[in-house]
Amino acid sequence: MLSKSEVKYIQSLQQKKFRDVHKAFVAEGPKVVGELIQQKTFAVKKIFALEEWFLSNGDSLLWRNEEVVIVKEFELEKISFLSTANQVLAVFSYREDDDFKPLAGKITLMLEDIRDPGNFGTIIRIADWFGVSDVVCSKNCVDMYNPKVVQSTMASLGRVNIHYSPLEDVCRKFPEANVYAAVLGGIPLPEVKVEFPAFLLIGNEGAGLSETMISMASEKISIPGAGGAESLNAAVATGILLYSFTR
């Protein structure tokens, strides 16, 4: 049975200011919750689940001493951030942000002002797919713990280190990194020879990269197109660029 205080607490986590106060965020659904629990990247605070989910997963949780509250479907609907509740909702603790340091021979993805939660989450999932372990975000990017971000990452959130820092400061701090800015009218991607460590800069969905960040690039690069579209979705462009960079 859910208490009023539990309902109020969980609903408050839709807002960043309360997530930051409690250092906690919400994930939902068997796949996302299950993977995040198994990864152990984020400590579990509490799990709210239908009995059917608990009967299938409870044994693996008992030895972890996780606190599980069995709820009815109408109660789960009351606290769910999804349009339709999906068996289980878990509250996880934030993790500490480790100091970022670029890895030799690796790509670091750098995002400037990506504000759409779905786009951001998809980009994190793409980074995970291509083995990118670090993503550095400008302060104006959407919060990594936004519920829509968490769901759209499909648990990649626990496998990719996400840092928030002024991008120009990071570029200045690591002058040995080769900085590639994704822009219109740059060097065609097939002609780019990637040198590592590499920073790949992706800009805002509408405005692209700022002049400040473009000026810091070692090379300005573009994805050649054959049709009439003006630009690509930020997540789609990231996928194409990372495929090329990691071949």
C-alpha cells in the first residue's frame, strides 16, 4: 500500500530541483529497471512493483536487501510518469560525477545545448552502442536524470559516463585532443582522417554549434547528403558520425 508521502515524494522527482534535493531519479519498466539493477551503477533506494513482477524477479533482489513495495496496478498508475504504467518503478540514487579525462585512442562525445530529452537519451544510447564511454555536456543540455531521458536511454545511462562542464574549458584543459565539429559545409565525412584522442562536437537541434565551439575545432566536418533536407536530427547525425569514427 502506497502512503501519501511516498506518492508525493515520487511525483516530486519529475522536477529537477527536487531530484537534486533528494539526489534521486526514477526509472520504469522491466527492461530499464532490471538492467539498471544488474549494472549496479546506481544504488537502488526503493522499488515499487506489481506482484507479478516481484514473483519473477524477487529472488534476485532478496540477497541485495533491496526494499520492495508491492503495489496494485491503480497505485502504480498513480506514481508512474509513463502514459501507461509498466509493472515496476524504481527510485535510484545519483552517482558521483568522476573527473573527466580523455582516454588515449578513444572518442569523447561533446554535446552543446541538446535540450530535447528524447534526442538526448537516444544519443546516449548511440554512444553506448559504439563503445563511447564518456559524454561531456554543456550546462544547458537537458538533465541526464530527466524521466524521458532515463527511459529513452534504455539503461545505457548506467554504461556511459555523463559529465556536465563548460565545453570550451574542457577543450582548453586537454589541448592534446583533436576536436571535430559537426557543421554544415565542412570537410565531407569520407575524407576525414580521425586522430585520437578525439572530441566530437554535436550542437543544438535547431541552432547547431556556437561560434565559440566551432572556433575551437581542429577540423570542421559534415555528413554529405544527396536530397533536399536542410539538416539531420542531432541523434541521427551522431549515429552516422560515430559509425564512421569507430570503423
